[in-house]
Amino acid sequence: MTAVSEQPSQGVCTCAAIRQVSRHMTQLYDACLAPFGLTVNQFSILSRLRRTGPRSINTLAREMLVDRTTLGRNVRPLEREGLLELAPDAADKRSWALTLTLAGVKRVESAREGWNKAQQRFEQAYGSERASELRRLLNAAVETELSVDDKQRPQHRRSPRSKSR
């Protein structure tokens, strides 16, 4: 029998805690990005395409650790607004790639002000050192292998990412 001290705390769910903080942070970033007409999810998509260049929907979904359907729901409004376009992939004409338009570049560059405001607000409230440590711990959690058994592998494995957005 396992001692009580070795078991997870009753009532404490890591997943619930992470999801709660995720919603809390999303509200902050969405509020700061709203004047620029973007949500944090949309900003993340535009920002990644700005950094990396054109990406297929499958590649972008894999890099952002979201499923293709969720990414598609976030991409459609950006496409309608002319911030990105779906065009034949230069490397593989059979595939399609998301490409940032000039309007998309301008929007993500101006929205960086809102993103910086959210970053600063969090660091002021939580503390710069604690915020840095939290990011380090969260990045380590993402990189942790969480297979249920040896035969089952997670669908998404994060590729190394840059430290800046």
C-alpha cells in the first residue's frame, strides 16, 4: 500500500490548474490585443508566420500543438480580413501553405504593443523572476514525454522553439 504522502494531493488536479491559469492568461492577452482586432490565438498564428514564413496547416498545427480543426477555425477570420492567405506551397505544389499578407505583417507588428502590455502587466503582478521561472517550467512540461504506455506516443511533440514570440 502506498503512503499518503506519495499520492497526489486530494482535490488537486494538475490539468485543471493549468487550464484555469490558461483561461486567466487568455483573458488578459485578449483584452490587451482587442484594440488591434485580434485574439491571443490569432496573434500567435500571425506572429509565428511572421517569424517562420509560410507553413502548411498541418505543420503549423503541429508546431502550435493544436489540432487542425481548431487551427482552421482561428485561420478563417484572418483569411477573411486579408491578413493571411492560403496559396500553393512553393516547395510542394500539391500542398497549400498559409502565408502572411502585407496587411497581416502590419497588423501583427502594431498588435505587438498589446502583447507587450500583457507581458508587462503579468510580470508586474507576478514578478519578473517568478514569470521567467514559470515560463521555464511550462516549457519543460511541454517537452516532457507523457505517453501512457510504451506503445502509445503522444500525437503532438513540440519542436524546439525560439524564446521570443
